[in-house]
Amino acid sequence: MRNSMFLALIATGLVSCASVPTSLQGQFASDTPAQAVRSGAAVPIAQSVRWGGEIIKVDPGQNTTCFEVLGRQLDATARPIKRDASEGRFVACKEGFYDPEVYTRGREVTVVGALNGTKVGRVGEFDYTYPKVDANTVYLWPPKRERTEFYGYPGFYGPGFYDPFWGGPFGWGPYFGGPRVIVVHPTAPPPPMRRASGG
């Protein structure tokens, strides 16, 4: 019973630590990219969305950079959840230069912006209609760095029991039991590079 209560407290603490980055906060439409372009429906112009997923391609232009993104469901922190299901592809464009060597294929991003129609492209031999987003924010998530932490209660082992953590096959010593908890430590995304003005 005590162990169950302890685990519940840990889970509650981890959830309470989850927070949405300031630049991704706000009120947004609930439609997914696929729903925004579903058959027979017009894409609402200027509707605010917060979509995320994995980068497929980055295309820097003269003044803006466009991202093709494979949409994913977002978690409580607005970070994309990696799973087999996709919420549809979308294209997001933002002013400035974003280096494709930093914003590489497979990296996770969350985009905040306004819908601005559609774009027809090709996925293999298939004609694909992408919803377009004029992005205010393109948030690049850092790769997840997992660190194992142990929570539990102290105890003792007796003669004849080998403890690989503390070492030694004999004697008395402490141990810590309990479940393994994975803690992820994110860092802030890099800022976009700015074009130098001509002299």
C-alpha cells in the first residue's frame, strides 16, 4: 500500500513539472492537418493552429524558410508524440533563414501560426494537398536525453547475498528498491539566423 502511494506521488510530481513553452501557449483550433484539408472542406484562412511533428524537408528561400512536416499528436507539453499514426503532412513557412543542417530530417518541431490556404505537392507518385501555415513560432525540440533515477526505500542485504550496486558478496549494506523512472531534460531551441543587410 505504501509503495502504491509513493508511486502515485512520483507520477503526480512528474506531471506537475510538465509545462508548455511560453512561445507555444495560447488557444488554437482543434483540427489536425488532415482534417483541415479533408474532402469537400475549405481550409479556414487565418485560423490559429498549433501543430507539430517530424521534419521531412527544409527549404530556405530568399526571405523565408519553409518546413515540410509529418504531423503527430502533441503531448501535454505540446511536444510531438512518436508513434505510427500520422495526423497528416503540412507546410509551415517562417521569415528568416533556418539552417537545414540544424533543422534536420527527423527532428521534432512544434509550429504556431495561422492557416493560409493549401499547397499541392507530390509524395512519390501521389498528388498531396498540404495545409499551409504562416508560422509565428517554429520550436525545435532538443533530442531527448534520458537519465535513469532510482526511487524507493532503503533496506539491507545479509551474508551470502551479492549486491552488484554496492559490491561485495558478504556483509551487511544498504540498497535502494523501487521502480526506474526516466527523466528527460530539455533545453531551449537554437534561434534562427538573421540575414545581414547589404551595405
